[in-house]
Amino acid sequence: MTEPHSTPGTGSRQNNGEAAAAPVKPLLGAADIRRLAAELDVRPTKTLGQNFVIDGNTIRRIVATADVVPGETVLEVGPGLGSLTLGLLDAAGHVVAVEIDPKLAARLEQTASEWRPDAAGRLDVVLADALQVTELPKAPDALVANLPYNVAVPVVLHLLEHFPSLRHGLVMVQDEVADRLAAKPGSKIYGVPSVKAAWYGSMRKAGVIGMNVFWPAPKIASGLVEFTRGEPPVTRAPRREVFAVIDAAFAQRRKTLRAALAGWAGSAARAEEALRQANVDPSARGEVLDIAAFARIAEFNHPLVG
């Protein structure tokens, strides 16, 4: 079901018919999204992974599930035409929106001014590739985004690495990717995204979003992934070394760790030595190890001094 057309700044529908509830602010519906796209001569592209949300109830669900609280600065990646941006402005103290498309970035502030005139001053729009961003106008507390399918995992890992102020968040990604990010050791879908994400904290799948709430509609469902920042494992190995071990362990999933890590360690014999020092069975496979075990293995190349 799509959101009916609403005039900016007017909208007074009640939640579930509750007479005492505060007025529900209007959000962009299907007609609004198509009108804006036509105005800008924007045609959603697969290259940029553009699928615009056209259902207001889905936006409200995402914002509520993200548990955004007043006073927080929320980072949104790929705001597009502003569907989610408006919902975030209703809940957060400030929104920093990173958009790679110049046309969309240029229009976003105007959309906020038209639909949320009292909140438009709490929006910063950054024209940039999220994979290249290392500085923002304000340190973000939360990440809430409808991420392009083709870069979702790299974007999440990049932002968690470069913005330690991010304490929690919710991202919408391809459903299969959501499952992988939230997978635990021992699962058949547990792999590189699962382990690297665990370095930064805990991930859990928070729901599935159907295809009909997007324009254009994707051919597959989307999944919501909620994360909470945590401390990485206590280790003397740097993160890049731990990630190198993870990459090697899953490069050929069917190989034992002794064989898979031979290139990283220098030989199969050294790989076995590293594994035994880390108290890991050399005949095991990467899919059974948690992030702490990978960190212990990585310490082989960073021995204690003295």
C-alpha cells in the first residue's frame, strides 16, 4: 500500500485511529516521488542502486525500529528524493545526509524546507561517495539508511571504521545480505561480512521489507539489520591483520584453515603453527570461528616482544 499524496506541511492522519494521538506528519508518497523525479529528470539507475521508498508506513517502521531519539545526530546514506530523510527529521536532533547524485543532493534541502519548514535547519547535505567519506559536519550517533544493494557491506564497514561515534543503527539492504551480516558462527551463510561486522559490534536481523514499497520495485525483498556498537576483541594484532586472516579463511570455503591460511602465513606448516598457538583446530573451517578466534590467529604475525 502506498502513501496517498499529501500537501507539504498539512497532513493530520491519526495512528491506527487513535483520537488522542498527535497528528501524523505527511511523508512522500508514490505520486510525490514520481513528481520530484520528473522535475529533476531523474531515472532510477541500477548503477547507483536507486530504489526509492514510496510508502510512508514503511518509513515510520524503519525510524521506529532504529530507535532514534531526540538529540541524536543521524547519518543517512543515499537519501535519494528524501523519503526517509523527512521521517528522520521528525525523530532526530540532526540529520547528515550523504548523497552521491548531484541532482538529488541539490534538491534535498528544498524538499526539507517544503515539507518540514521547522526542521530544515537541522539537515546537512553532503555531496560525496559514502565509501570515500572520512569527515562529516557533525559526529553521527546513529546510522539509518536505505543502502544501495551493490555497495551495502563495504559502506557499513567503512562508516563503522571511520566514525567511532556511531553507537547504533539500522540499515535496509538486500535480504540475503541482511542474513549474512547477522549470521553467527556455524551457519552456512556465515562469512566475511558476518565476521568483519562482528569486529565493530553485534548485528541482528530486524525484519523484512517487501518489494512493492519501492519505486522502481526491486526483484527481491529487502532486510533490516540493526546494529549496536561494541568493543573489538582484546588483541595485539591490528584490525587490518585480523581482516586479512578473515579474507584468507573464506577465500576458498571448503579448505581447512591449515590450507586456506597457507598463503597468509607463508606455508601450510606455519599456518598450522599459528592455528595451534591460537588454540584453533587446523582441520576446522573458517565458518566455525568467531571474531575473537580470528584475532588470536592474527597475533601470530605480531609476537610479544621481550
